[in-house]
Amino acid sequence: MKLAIFVVLLISISACQTTKIVTETDLANTPAQKIGGHYVLYVRGGYDDVCQSEIEQASKYLPGVHFVYWSQSEQTLLVDFDESKTNIDSISVAIARYGYDTERHKADDSIYKRLLFQCRYK
């Protein structure tokens, strides 16, 4: 009986574990780089307008974000935001959850594989 309870408990605990869909890099939680009045975040993506739209959409609607523009050629996101409402790491996580790697956070391969073919970069 004790063994049965232990097995049920062990299975329940295992089922409750969450899968990590974003992995931090060494740059996570470091000060954001600012160039020309915009914060800059390196974001890997394909060379297509759809990819640009997805990357910008991932961060555009976060509270406090005022401006986003992803340069396909430079693979960088220029972003302006209210520092009292969000930060560069929150923006980076939001983009990684869409499947795009940033310099601060890496997307899980299972999320990356859901990207449109033209947006894949690996």
C-alpha cells in the first residue's frame, strides 16, 4: 500500500514539472545597450517581411513598449520602452517565446520548429 501511494505521488510530481521554453544566456540580466536613443537587442531571424512582422509583434504589445523596428540585414531590434513598466529581458523573453533566439534568451527547439520555413535561421 505504501509503495502504491509512493508511485502515485512520484508520477504526480513528475507530471507537474513544466518544460522550459526559454533559456537564459550569459547576457541575461545585464544592462541594455543603447544606440542613437534606442535600446538594441540582437535577434536572429529569417530574411522575410513575415519574420520581421512576427518579431516586432512579439514585443510591440508589451506594457510600456512605445516603438519597435527589426532590421533584417542587421538582425537587430531597435526598441523604446518605459523602464518603469518593462525591461529589455522581458522583451527578449517574449521574442524567444515566439521561437526567435536573442542575445539574451534562446528559444526552445520545439518552439523554433513551429516557425515558418522562411523564418528559420539554423
